[in-house]
Amino acid sequence: MTTYDVPPPPPHVRDPFGRNATAEGPDAITWDDVNQTEQPADRLPETFWNATEVLQRIRQQAHARRVSPDAVMHAVLARVASMADPSVRVDSGIHQPATIGWYCGLYGPPGSGKGKAEDTAEELTPFPMINLAYIDISTGQGLIAAYLDLQTDPLDDSGKKKVLVQTRTRGYALATEGSVLDAMAQMSAAATLNGVLCKAWMSERQGTSNADVERRRALAKGSYALSMSLGVQEEPAAKLLEMGSIGLPQRLAWAHAALGPDTPAQRPAVTGPITVTTPAGDELPVTTWVSTLNSLRIPVPAKATQELDQLALEIAFGRGKEAPLDTHEPLWRLKCAALLALLHGRTRVQDEDWQQAAVMWQVSREVREGVQRVVQRRRRDEEAARRAEAVQTAVESQAAVYETVHGVHPSVVNVAKRAHHYLARRDAEIPARDVQRSTVQKTDRERYKASGAEGSLWLAALQYATEREWVVVLDGGLLVAGVQTPD
């Protein structure tokens, strides 16, 4: 197939800091200034964005809409992938060619811009009028059903019998608040959803066997493709990664939805949709062009095939156990490289596509590991809180038992005993305030207060000590040791 060239976007300011790169004076900058800016490992770097006009256009549109370029980039790939017929496949040269459905997880707190990133991606990659399965994810069976419609059974002479027939081959799932992940992590009813999503990533056979043929849902292997954009908040993301063995976290492309350090102070102009130019000279949105492709095998460079083979061997012989969330790296990068090629109007993966896919994988991995660190901190905090609660419960339980037997809180007894020993060692008349400072410890005060006791621990202890003649109160607020000695 002929490779289509992507025309450059209209002139615009491409400085990510909102300044004019051609200006003179204090506003003048050079790209060296930009490249010297500290670049976090969990954000796509300047070298990635500056590689092509298309990537520059995506970042500029994100900056114009005040959303994360990384999130928009992955949402764009998901939308482009959703336009590809399942007969459009990427060929690694090793395994059977794979469909290019793309799953992205846009990670961030509420209000960070997950939904706005999807809106911006829609501006860049509008969908043409095709029979697309728009999927509101709830259950696995519901996802399969989105590709099907009830039609008259051709084998039924009466024409009354209805059967479910596949009428759509491409699907796009959108969940901007991560509710699907929360449901998957908590509800047994959603258990089938994970299996369906994992199979759909590789277009494997899907199906259920009900007694009622009219409700029987099935999708043949390779007959459909699914792409998905999820907005993932911290809590669902943490629960999802804690269930890493279920398979979905390995397939997701992770990106920060919150604005990054490259956000310009001054918004640039909007750019408009990404387009390609056909050999006939027609300019089409890239999504429209991708929707027209059929029976296409997207080849990769020999270097990519060699690297994929090496990755597969490393995972098979040890790395898979050491890093279970990396087990789908070969196919992830293969899909990503194919989508980058299509995004630029090409039907072959070039070396630069493969290199950029490697960058995107590493950044996605950094984001995912950052989420894992949040999970680990949360676990430590929860464990510390449980230990503190257990200790407090034990202390209160011990105090309750002591009070039942002796009629007094143990902290009162401890302070009273210390007061006697303190005065006895000095064998002198000592001001009460000095005895208080030397005998009332912080742990006693905390336990006394935690038990619900009211009033002063010191006054309760002093009264207790004088009643047992451990301490004698003299005029002028002086104290001396009493005639009795505590056990």
C-alpha cells in the first residue's frame, strides 16, 4: 500500500513554555533552553514531542486546552486504533499478526483532566460515520453484546425466530472515572469483565452458552477489535495493581492526566484535526483514512523483530517472574509502533516508530511504578494505623481490667508510686509542681486521656497517694514521703 504523507500543521508557536521562539529580548528562547529543562521520567520527553510535526501538533492542542499532552497522546492512539478493522494487523515476523486495539489508563485525582484529555483527543481524531460499537463498560457479557444485534434467523421458515448476530467489528470503550476498575476490584458480579477485556486486547474468541439461543453471545477469534480509554483515580488504580495477576494492568498504557512541568504560561493556538494526504491529493482526518484500511499487514523493521525475540526469551526464562507486570511488553510495544506509523499516515513501522514506542513503554512503566509506590505507602500507613489501634485497644483493655479490680486507672497508680519514690529518695520537702514535672510521663497522660478519664492525672494520683499515706501534703504546697511504702 502507498504510504501517505502527513502535511505539516499551520504555522503556530511550538514553544512549550508559551514564549515566542523567534522573539528578541527577555522573551527570546532557543530549543537548547527547553532541552535543558529538567524532564521527569514519568512524562514523555522533549525529544519525543519534537520528533515529528504530528506529535508537536498533539502537544500544542493539549496545551491549548490545558490538559496533559501524555494523556491526550494515549487517548489519540486509542481512538486511531478503534478505527482499524480487525483485518488490519501488525506483523512481528515471529508470531501470528496481531490486531492493534489499544488500552490506556489516564491516571490522576478527581478534576485532573481525564475527561478533558479525551475531549481533546476527539478534536484531533474525530470519528467518521461507521458502524462502531460504542461501549459503556459494565459487565463482560454487555461488552460482547455491543457487537451484536438481534436479527431474524435465516434458518427459521416462520421468520419469527430471532438470533444474535455480529454486526460490528470495531469497538471503543470509554470510562472517564475508573468505575469499571473499582467494580472489577470489588464485585464478584464483574469477575467476567476482566477475562473479556484481556481476551479482547488480542481479539480472542469470546462467548457464552445459554440455553436460550436468542441470548447466546459469541465473537469469533479475530472477528472484532476493541480499544479503550479509562480515567483511573488513585483508589481504583491501587486496587487494580494489587490484583496484578488478573492480566489487565499489564495491557494498559499508563499516563498522567494531571498537567506536567512543561505546561506553558501562555496558551498556544488550537491546531485542528490530524490529517493525511491521499495519493489523489485529498486531505482526510487520520481516523477516516484508518477506517478505510482492510486486509493490511503492517511490517516492522528487522531490528524490531530481533529485539522482540530477545524480549520474549527474557520474559520466558526469568524476567516474567521477577516483573510480572512487564510480561506483555513485546506486544504492547508492537501495537504502539504500528499505531504511531498509522498516526503519521504510514502502513509500515519505521525505525523511529519502534524507538518512540520504546520511549512510550518506559514512561508508561514509570507511571505504573509510581502508582505502585502509592499503593505501598498506603499499605504501610494502613498497617501502622492498625498497629496503633491494636496497641490502643490493648492499653484500654488493660486499664479497664485494672480499674475493675482496683477501682483506679493504672496511670494514676504509676504516678502515685513514682511520687513516693521521688520524695523518699530526696528525704526533703519539695514543691508539688516539681514532683509533678518529675513523675508524670507523657505515656501516662496519653493512656489516661484515651481511657475517657476527665480531669487532671496529677491531681488524681496525688489524691490516691495521700489516701494510702504514700505522700503527705504540707502547708505551702510542699510534699514529703509518707510512712507507707507502695508494694
